[in-house]
Amino acid sequence: MKSPFTQWTIRRLGIIPVFFLSLFPGCYAQMYNTDATSIALAGCYTTLTDAGAGFYNEAMLGFSNSSLIHLAHARPFIIKELGVTGINARFPLFPGSMQLGFQHYGIPGYQQINSTLAYGLKLSEIVYAGIGFRYYNTITQHEWSYLRSVGLSGGIAIRTGDQTLIAAHIINPVTINNYHEYGANFPVRLTFGIQHEIYKSTTIISEVSYNTESDLQIHIAGNYQCTQEILLRAGYHSNPVTLSFGSAISYSPIMLDIAFSYSMQLGITPALKITYKPGI
């Protein structure tokens, strides 16, 4: 008879293939969110202009031409085997900025390796735009081995005043893959968001996202600048209902972001991001 610990371990490891394969038709519409900033803000990403935001909305690369590199990790359900790690680098490329990103999650036999190449620039005093190419490589056991896809994404952002930013983003309007026989299609994801500064220290963000394989999702979040070095974040996500919070601590040239989200269906997901900006 197996010990209780052995039974728990087997059940825990058994979650991984099921969880991994359940992600295949849906969550790959976007790279898995490892950005602690976005996680703390209930998944808002379309209007974020801070470090690493271009990994999710390419238009935001036009807001800065400074170089940076960041390392991020998120751990769904606080289970080590489900951890997702990403590394992202941005560098100036006249007249805008280019960004390279890599992401990995899974265990041997069930892995997803994603990468992205993005470029964004400032088109005018108020308009920013960007485009990205996304490569997804799924490695599974038996006949589901090395399933590859290439997708496009793009975004636009418009400043309507000193305090307000409006942005829109689309992921995977077109995809090319090598596994048509499995009938697994990448859903298209559309997101629209507004960021508004209500006080000098407080910003409110609201976003609406639609995935062709799921219901409409609403994200509401806020930033509060406590001091020059400390920023607090919190948010609400409607589907599934999720509450999140986090903070950022800046100590140039390093910034540390910490986030936690809690869902009744999915449990707790902690996330950590370390950003390095050379020359600051």
C-alpha cells in the first residue's frame, strides 16, 4: 500500500499533463502571463507602458528607447512543476525599439517553448504602434510531438491628454501551424483598454478582452505611488473571478516586482520580476 505522501505526489504529478494539454487550444492565444506587473493588475496589459510591457502590447515599445532586460517567473497553484519562466530584452532600433522574448513552461515530455520578436515606434506626438511575430513550440509525448505555430500580433496606443491613454491590441489574427489534423486552432484575442491618471500618484486602468473561444473578460486595476521607490498595485478580473495585488520596489538600476493573484477556481498564483536598466 502506498504511503499518503506517495499518493499525494502521484496526484500532484498527474495534474501536469492534464493542465498542460488543457492549455493547448486556449491559453496559447497569448504568451502565458509571467509579468508580475500585469498579474498584480488583474491581467491588464494593453495600456501598460512600464518595463517589459512591449512583450504583450508591441505599441508600448514606442514609449521608450532605453535598453533593459528582465527575468520573470510565475507559479500557478504554487506548484513547482507548473512554473513559467520568461526572459525579455529591449533595445533601441531607430526610430523605435525592438524586443526579444523567450518563455518556457512544463516538464520533460510536456513542454511549451515560446518566443517573440517585436518592434514598436512613436508615429506622432500622440500615436504609437507596434507589431510582433510569435513562435510557439509544443513538445508532448507520443504522436503529439513538436507541434509548431507562428502567429502575429499588433497594437496601437493613443494619448488623448496628459492623463489619459487609450490602447487596443490583437493577438493571432493569422497563424500558421504543422498540426491541422488535430483540429486545434489558435483563438484570436482582442483587447481594448483605458488608463487614466486621477491624481499624480494614482492611476486607474480598465480593460475589456475577448477571446474567440471564451466569454468577455473585464479587468479593473489601479496603481498607487507611495514613495519614489515604492509602488502598490491591485486589481479585479471577472472571468474567472480573480483578485490580485502586488508592489514594485525601485533601486536603480534594478526594479523588483512582486505579485499575487487569487481565484476561487484556480487558487493562488505568485509572480516575481526583476528588471535591469543599464546606464541608470
